[in-house]
Amino acid sequence: MKKDAAPITLDKLPLKSCGAIVGIDWKRLEERDARRLRELGVDEGVSVEKLHKGPFGTDPIACRIGRMTVALRTSQASAITVGPSKTR
């Protein structure tokens, strides 16, 4: 993601693009999904890279979040806002 790029949601981030989480709309997530993401360390400032989308461009979306690779539903990824990474 370019340094001057506007923040977008993770579901809209192009494949193989990197950025940093700038916001999470926890209210849009189901309680169990929000708890799971918090337990995995998903938070503002964490680096993220969109690696793969499911067949036909649908679920799941594979992402590297920090040092982990996780699979997210599109509805979960749409609650995560990504901006340019400060280190890149």
C-alpha cells in the first residue's frame, strides 16, 4: 500500500498488498468473532498483508496479520480498516 494511500477496509485491499491496521469496527463483528480476533492479537498498528481469496473471489480471505496467517470471512475483513504501513 502506498504511503499516501487512503485507508480502506481489508476486504478491499488488493492481493499481495501490505499495510497496517488503523481501525477496527468491533460493533460490526459478532461477539465470538471479536473475541477471537482480540485473542489473536488483532489490533491497531499491527501489520497486515492480504495473501489469498477463496475460489471465485469469495470467502475465506487469507491474511498475514503480524506473524500469523489467518482466514477471515469477508464480513470480518470489512470491519478492519487498513492504512499505509509506517515501516514501509
